[in-house]
Amino acid sequence: MTSLYTTLFFLSGMCWGANGEMLEVTGLVGGEVVIRCPFEKAYRHSTKYLQREVPGGYLQKLVQTPPGGESTTASSGKYSLSDDQRSGVVTVTIGDLSVEDAGDYRCGASTGGPFAPHHYITLYVQPSPASISVTPPVPTTTAAPPVPTTTAAPPVPTTTAAPPVPTTTAAPPLHHLSLQLQLQHLSLQLQLHHLSLQLQLQHLSLQLQLHHLSLQLQLQHLSLQLQLHHLSLQLQLHHLHTPQFQQHRQCHP
């Protein structure tokens, strides 16, 4: 299985609330990414956690470490944390990457209050090349040392903490595209439903017009029948008052 290890050292200071810096990391499908988050000494014994931003603006807690101990670890499925409390560095590992793992994450320390320090992380997952059967060399990680066993954070210059994939050239996560397609599908369904209602209303309007016209024709027919009947009565009355009819009555009482 193709694996990719990408280690980022965040040396730009603590990220607080909405003022946190957005950092980006890229991995391959089937591989893993390793992210290192430093925290100040004041949060050495705080519980460390990894959260993911889900649709609707909510945060889903994926894994967290209990407080206490020189070095605590925790894992849940593909997610694991290792808190080196001496150096103040929390190592986050996400393994068995898939395209569904692409998205926004937060690596933070619990303080019991509303202002918890955390790092913003954006993960991009790219398809692994079919022709690669061994671990490919990654330029961005050849200059970085392996996971250190010392108690101090590695002295990496701030200029090397730039994200490997610029925001302008990175493709958006697939779940964003999926949401856009779902919204477009719902919009088309609403338009079709609206058009169907309009056609039904036009059909009912035509039926009402035809029914009204039929009633008008029936009324006109009845009116003509009444007029003919009235004319027939008038003719009969006129015939009764003629002299010939009177003489006939006198001759045939």
C-alpha cells in the first residue's frame, strides 16, 4: 500500500479562536499524514484533542488524550494523538487516507473556558498514482527530520512552515463539490415542481372556462325553449279568439 508521510512543524505561535492561522497539508489515498502541533508550557498538562468541522458549522471530536503523565497517547480508528508534555509538542496522525477525509480540522488544548488554544488544519487528499508500488519520495519531507526523540521542538525556521500546496492552486474538498451538486439538484426539483403546479393551474382554469361556457349554452337553450313555448301559447290564444273559431263553437256546442 502506498503511504505518504508529511510532517509540518508549526512554529508561528499559538493560534487562538478565529485568529488562528490556517495551515494546509496534503496526503495520498491509502497513505497517512503526520502533523506536529506545539503548545505553550501553560497547557502542558491540558487534554489535547483533534476535531473536524462538519456541515452546519459544528465540530466533531475525533480523538482526545487524558491529562497527566510525561507522554500520553490516544487513538480512535484512523486517528491518533501523542502528547509529549516535556517538549509541548502534540503529534497528530491520520492514517488510511481516503478522499472523504479531505476537510478542515482543529488540533487544540482544553482549558475549561471558552478560549481554548488550537491550530486550524486543512487536509487535501489526492489519488495515489497506479504505477507507484513503493513509498514515493516526498520533496517537502526530505529536509525535515524524523519524529524526534528529544524533548525540545526542532529548530525549523519560520520560513519553512509555509504550506506545501497554495490555496489558489489546491482543488476544493470533494464534500464541498458534493454539497454544491445536491443544492443544484434540489433547485432543479423545485423548478420542475413549480412548472408542474403552473400547468395544473392552467388545466383547471381551462376546465372552469369550458364548464362556464357549457352552462351559458344550456341557459341559452332553455331560454329559447321558453320563448318558443311562450310563442306557442300566444298563437293558441289568438286562434281561440278568431271569428271562425267562435262560429264553429256555436255550430258545435
